[in-house]
Amino acid sequence: MTFTEWLQGRLVAHGYRIRVDGQNGGETKAALIAFQQTAGLRVTAVADEKTVAALRMNPRQGSAAPAPAPEQTMPPWMAEMHRRMGLHEVRDNAVLIAWLKIGKFLGNPAELPWCGDGVESAFVKGLPLEPLPANPFFAQNWIKFGWGMADAHVGAVGVIKWSPAAGHVGIVADSNRTDVCLLGANQSNAVTLAWFPRSNFIGFRWPKTFPLKAYPPLKGGKAGDMAGTR
């Protein structure tokens, strides 16, 4: 059972009529917000620590449910991007466009650079109350997102500058002394894991509405295998 399936199951136990399908969609978010409001919790639209504790309670007896929540191995926006792993801008064009249209939409990913579009969709669905850059399609605008971090933390947004007019953005999946691995869109024309030299990065950012936590690296590929972007 995934964390999202557990979350949906507990919302159902508390009386919300939603599908238990493992997809963190709109009806799940709406039910979660309604639960937080009813329980007197801070409305975050994400299953934070206090919300998970409240969901574990039996709605009738007031005792904790016996099964603990599964461990979250990645923050919700990263999990949303990870669910799209492998989608290619040509082969999976229709499916990819449907996902990118969750938030603002730049246009056909087979014709336009879509790294910022992908990160924006991941946050719109995974962390819907987080303020996003006014123009998320220009990768370097993500340097204004959230708050700055001193280093590449798993789950953080990593921002690359190629030139004054060009850049790249993705979600930090792993790092070492010289390179950073991003889970990102438009990496070799797909949603993939790719490594980039640390010297290319102009910053790492963490959302303001989600607590900073330690997550395990998402392993994939070898450092030094740099995927192309455009």
C-alpha cells in the first residue's frame, strides 16, 4: 500500500466518498481540505504530521487506528513527478499534454521546452497551496520560488542557468561532491533522472508551505551520464 492509498482509505473511513486509486487528484485534495477544516487543523491541503495523526484516529471510538501510515519516501510534488517517469514528448504526447494542463500550459511539449511546465504541474497537483513563479515556464524564474537552501536537498527545486536567456529546472533526486541528479521534465525529451554539474546551478529552493524533511536519494543512472535538454 502506498502512502496515497493509505491517505485515501483513511479519508473514506472518516466519511469522505472518494476513490482509493493511489492518484493524488482533485477529489482527494478537496476531501483532505474538508477533513482539516472539520478537525480544526491548519489547512495545508497536504497530509502533514498533525493531519496524519488525526486521520489515524478511529472516527467513532476516538482511538488510534492500528496500522501506521506508510513511510513517505519523497515529498508530494516529487512523487507526482515520479509517477510520470518515462513519459516522452512524442511517444506519449497526448498523455503528457493532459498532465501539463493541470496548471498553466505553455504548449505542445514536442515543440516547446517544458521543464518549467513539468515542475509547475507537479506542484499544482502535489502542493496546491504553494505560491508559484508568475512565469513558471522560464526556468530561471524558479530561483524566486519558496526559500533558498545552501545545498542540494532531496526534493528541492534545482535551478540551472545556461545563459541569460536559457536554463533548466527540476527536482533534486540525488547529489555528490561534483554533480546533482534531477528528476525532471524535458530531459532527453522525457521525464527522467539526469545528472548535471554543480557548477551549472544558481540555486536550490524549498517550498514555504511544506516542512523541510530528510528523504532518501532516488537512485538512477550514474553520475557523469548527463542527459540533454533543450
